[in-house]
Amino acid sequence: MPFLDLRHIRKEFGSFTALQDINLVIQKSEFVCFLGPSGCGKTTLLRIIAGLEVQTSGQIFQGGRDISRLPPALRDYGIVFQSYALFPNLSVFDNVSYGLVNRKAPRAEVRQRVTDLVKLVGLPGSEAKFPGQLSGGQQQRIALARALATSPGLLLLDEPLSALDALERVRLRQEIRGLQQKLGVTTIMVTHDQEEALSVADRIVVMNHGVIEQVGTPLDVYREPASPFVADFVGKVNVLPAQRVGGRLQLGGMALPSEGADGTVKVYLRPEDVLTRPIAPGDAHVFESQIEGIDFLGSYCHVHVGSPMLGSHKLTVYLSLNFLSEQSLQVGSPLILKLLPERLKVF
């Protein structure tokens, strides 16, 4: 039995349809990310699971129990919001213990649970502090502890890291993932950050305009995109026009093997799938190019190249800074490249 089962979820706001026929099954202890651009419906879907929004139609089952119309208080989940949503006038102890106190848990049990959770999120000894005395990352840790206090079966994270700086965001997302694996709590996180989703999720649900475009592991979504939107949204990609005729793909001045119907197509190619070395004499699909721009990104660079073989279209490849230095490559330098036909995604 799946832990969470969404069946034909639809949500309308007046004449606007936010979600269309959403079907999704989530297993116990999974970490699932809802990924998509702003306005795609991912937060609306999370709020429907939480009972903070009511679906126009469809059913939700949690552990086999129909929770479709239950109020939030009767659903088994903890939630962490982007804005932390801590009570500013309550101490860390009172914030974390809030749900336990409402459930009239014994005082000794509450104190021990709060102590354990504050330690678990890496802030031991901070029980007497107030939210205003904590950094953004520390406040989000306390919000996480509060969500976990009642030992919910489901943890919902609504863009919990988007208000933090880059370094804190990376550090905290790994801590959340480690904590989730340690506790085994089924977790759903909403994010528009593809790197965040790829780094922490067991499975990613890619959403666009109120529908699910693809569900799969991070590797599947990145390597085997199910649609042009997924290929373009998840990771950087080159998009090149081509013609497919008689089992051959005419891409600029190159003919590559390709199965499918004849016609005009678009080719999607990841920058790392263009090889610069080693290229043996006689290798197929090799062409000469010239570097037209270099974006320095630290240990590696986005290198933009042009080639008569590609006509007016440009290609971006990833090259390490060490490789650029070793080969004395700069803007204007020639560069021999090799395409990998098996890595091309044709739509």
C-alpha cells in the first residue's frame, strides 16, 4: 500500500485551472520534490495535501485512509514554510513544544522531546532564545524541529531554503536530507531550484502549468527527459533545430543515426555530452569549432563555440579550468569536438 495516493486531483480558482488531473503515488520513507517554475501549481498541490486548500475534485489517501475532506488538524503531517512562521514572542522551547502542549503531552515528555529535537537539528542549548536572536538558517532549523515534534508520518517543506543565502542553503539541504534518512519520515519538498531537487530527492515530480510532466529519479529526469520542457528546465541544455529523414538526423552539416518519424525536430544536448578529448583518428561525428565566449564559473567554465558545421547556431560545452589552462585555450582558439549520438534527445 502506498503511503500517499493522489487520485485525479483538480483545483480551480474561478475560471483559472491551477491543477489538472494530478495522479501521484508516494511510498513510505520517500523524499519527493515537487519541482517547477513559479505558478506551475506545486505549492497549491502541497497545500491540498495539507488540507490548507480544498481540491475542486479528486481524492487523497494517506496510509489507506481517505483524508480528502479532513481539516488540517486531523491529518498526520508536520509542515515547514519558506518564511519560518515561528512565533516571535515565544522562546525556542515554546515554539518547538507547541504541538505537543496542544496535545496535552506530559511535561517531562515534552521537555525531553524538545531537548532531543533541538540537539538533532544542531542547536543544543538554544531553548531559551527567541527567534529574533537566531539567524535565518537557525530559525529554519527550529521550524524543522517544531514540524517533527509530534512525530508526523509526513513532512511537508514549502520552499524552506529559498530565503537563505547560497552557502547556508547548500549546508541546510544536506542536513535535511540526512535527518530525513535518519528518521525515515516520508517527505515532500516544494522547490523551483533544480540543483536542490537533484541533490536531495529520491524522486522528482516535474510540474508545469498545473500538470505533471515527468516523475522519476534525479538521474532519470536529467538523462531521460520525457518532454522538451523537462529537458530545458532541468539542467543546462543546448537546443538545435534539425531534420530527420529516413532514419538519419541532419544536424547542420552532420548526419547522425536517429529513429522516429521524418520531419522537423529539435535536438537537446547537455553541455557535458560534447567531448573534447580523447578523440581518436577516424572517430565519427567529430567537427572543428572556434571558441566565441567563456563564462568563468570557478573550477569549470561554460565555453560557447561556433562552427560552420552548425551553421548560425552556437553550442555550449563544459570545460574544466585546468583543461583550458593546459591547452592555452581562449576566445578565438580552435577546438575539436565530438558529438555522442546516443546522448541526443530528439523531440
